[in-house]
Amino acid sequence: MDLSGFAVFDFSEGIPYFSVTSNGVTFNRAVTLKLGTPAFVRLLINESTRQVALQVCDESTPKAVAFYKPKTNGVLSVRWNAQDLVATFKRLMESDLQHGFRVNGELVENGLMVFDLNTAKTLV
């Protein structure tokens, strides 16, 4: 059988998501792996549709922010604690974020993941 066009499914990656609380934003290992462990990304926010996108980019890209840096303990998740980002999510989620939210992501093309805040689930 010709298997061209098929790709091996990677069970180890899992579902990409980020969690947001009043302390910060954490992208899980699946986000990091599905984006290809990028050193830099741009965070894009569409306030009218309540969507967030992570776009892989170069360090020289305007508004690029450091994303994944290899750690000696092998942890692949990424955490951002910027309070201006937390404040933006508080406004977008219309919440004080004391319980936090989990927002699943979808890799829409290589190097671009989109998260829909309208589908956010409360952390318990």
C-alpha cells in the first residue's frame, strides 16, 4: 500500500492548551512541541472574536517575545507572568481569574496556533 500523504500520529504530544490565572499564563508542553519548540513567538489577540494566536517568528520580528528556552530538567511548558498580559486576560474573560481558565488550542498551520477564549473551561 502506498502510504504517501500519511503522517505518523504522535501520542506523546497531547492536546495543546494554555491556562490563565491571576498569577500568569502557562502554555503546556503540547503547545511547545506542536509549534516546534520555537525560541520566539508573537502573541496576537483579536478582542472582537476573543481569540488568541501564537505565531512562531524570528527574534528580529517586531513584537517578538521569548518563548521556549531548553531547561536542564526537560520541562517543555512555558510560563509568562507579565501583569499587563494578566490584566488583558482579566478584561477579555470578564473575570478576576481567581479560579483560572483552560483554553484549548488548534494548530491551524505550521508555526501558528489559535486559542478561542469563547471555549474556555473554568479550572477547578
